Amino acid sequence: MVRFDTLNSWLSWQEKSHPLTIDLGLERVAKVYKALNPSGAKPLTITVAGTNGKGSCIAYLEAIYLAQGYRVGAYTSPHILKYNERIKIGGIPISDDKICQAFERIEIVRNNTSLSYFEFGTLAALDIFSRANLDIQLLEVGLGGRLDAVNIVEPDVAIISSIGIDHVAWLGETREAIGYEKAGIFRASVPAIVGDPLPPNSLIQVASDKDACFYALGKDFGYTKQQNGWEWFSGARRINRLPAPALKGEHQYRNASAVIMATVQLADRLPVDGQSIQTGLENVQLPGRFQLIDGTVPVLLDVGHNPEAVRTLLEYLTQNFPNRRIHAIFSMMKDKDIAEVLRIMNPVVCNWFFAPLTNVRAATEALMREIFSQQAVRNVSFGYTGFVDAFAAAKKQAREGELLLVFGSFFLVSDCLAEFQNGR
């Protein structure tokens, strides 16, 4: 049995201890979970899956339930600056010590069962939450749904925020295939809420096959924007005069609508009033999602890393920064559809600055040069050592009234926020 004194040591070991970075399947993690929690007892649970919007949905749910005065646990991934961000209680990241203690408890019971980095983290979150006397736990699926470690927990409500093309090596190359995998979080007689306005047929079929209580945006619930705020509705039920979500972008109305539907479905067990919904919408925070840092040349950060997310980013830029010259500091993981992202964004970006990342999954400069060339993108600069170097070059070229855009990867946004946190 291994044991470490620091969180960084635990995480470093976990990154190397399992042969695969991503290893979908429930058998191993479910076995350890049963040993860790023999009774199977759990708090009320909302599980959230989706290609994009999962983190936003969790953030809305957390803000609303906290505003109502409930004790809330939230598990999300990946983190932006610190691993502790993944496991929060009462909106506050858990301490290093508590995470290390959870890892020790997992190590004691796993009996040589090999676990991935993500599986260790999921089990730690569930273990911490089980000891915290929570009113509700909010669980974000890491990848897919059907075979993701989070799916070892039976949800009381399941939300799917959106279905797009991403992680094709694990989930399939079509929305139908991906929808099938995401729908794996549905359960019989449990509310299954979908915020995608055009859900694939596979998702609807799985809900039917499992006899889930299916609720779709635009059919079973929806929203109407008004001159002063917006209205949410489901059947005869309406919630009026809602404030615009603090998270920016038209898609956030869809995310917020799905979340409100979830709170309505749980209202008999965990009541929420209109004021708490309003407060949650106004107070919600989520770094790296259309996050604007003001300045002579403002900086916009977005973690969008697949075509669907980037189309949403393009829509936001068109609406909020029309006719601005945009300088993009950019990087992506090599398993993403980089070419399509460039095709979508190049019409609005005047200059590209490639910022290499240290992550082993990140696209190299050689690969990026090839893809930029294939897409006939000429206005790109290479040769930087990392984000700081690339950002400095972009900032030097930008003029007052223009925009610096940092996007393409959680890891790139993390590097950016770390620099701003350090006052640079």
C-alpha cells in the first residue's frame, strides 16, 4: 500500500500508476466504490453529462441550492488552477489534507485494483461527500456517460446539456453515437433532462428503452427572453422576471433552463423558491467561460475546445465585439478537431499566436504548423516557449480598442489565469 504526505505527490503517482490516461469502464471503479461504501448510501444526486455546458449547469445548480441555504457538494473536472477546485462543499474547494485522507482510504480498500487518475478523483469526491452530511451532491461526468466513473452512482436527476462532436476515439464519430454514450446516465423512472434543442434520436431512444422520465428543451420546458429579463416555463408553470444569467452567451439560457427544470423535479424533496433561483443566476461564477479581463486591450478567455463550443464563441464575439480586430493566443489537444476550429474562427481572427503547452496530449508546434498550412492560415506566429511568451507578443502587436482572445484548451486558460493571478 502506498502513502504520500502531500497532494502533489499523490497526484504525481496517480498520473503514472495506471497504464491508460483514459480507461472507460465501470467494473474496476465500482468494485472499489463498493468496498469504500458498503452500504451504498449517498446524498440526493444530480448527474450532469454533455459535450459542452456541463460545468455551467453544475455552477448554476450549486449557486441556486447554496442561495436556498442547502449544504451542497460539487464534483467537476478538469480544474483551472488547483486540483482542489474539483471537489467543493458549500462552494469552497476541499483542503489538501481532506483529499489526501480520502486517497488513503481508497488505497486501503482497493486491494491492488488499478485505478486511473480520474477514477481516484471521482472516488475521493464521493467518499468526502458521503462523510459531509450533504443535502445534495452535484456530479459532472468526465467523458461520455455510460462508462464514465461518475456513472457508478445512481442519480436522482440526470441532465444532458448538449451533444456535439468530441472525444471521437472513445465515444464515436457521430452525434447519434455520442448521444447513446451520454444517455448512459439515464435511469428508469428518474427525470432525464436534455438542454440540447436538437437531441439525437439515439438519446431519445435510450430514454425510452430505460423508461426514464424524459424532458426536452423546446418540448417539455423552455424559455422566452423579454425586455427586462426572461421567463422559464414548463406546461402551465412559469417563473417570471428572471435576471440574465451571469455567465455570458445565448447558450447559457439553455443551460439555466435545464437546471431550473431539474430543481422543479426535485422540489418535493429539496424545495427551491423563486428568489433563490434569481440569486443563483445573478451570483454564479465559472472561470474561463467567456471571462473578460478589462484593460486598454481587454482579454477574453474561453475554454472552448471543440467545434460546437467554438461556434458558440464565434456567435458571442460577433454579438459583443463586432468589427474588433482580434488577436488569438491559441493551443489545443492533438486529439481535437483542430482544423475545423481554425476554419470556424479564422474569419474573425486577424493574428494567431501559437502557445505550446507542456501537457503530453497537447498538439506540438510541428503538428500545428502542418494544420495551419493545410487550412491556408497565413497570419500565424510560432516559436514561442509557452503562454507567457506568446501572450507578450500578441499584446505588443495589439492596439487600444482591439481584443486579445485566449482559447482552445483548459490548460491554456489555466496558464493565462495563473499569470494574471501573479500580477503579470
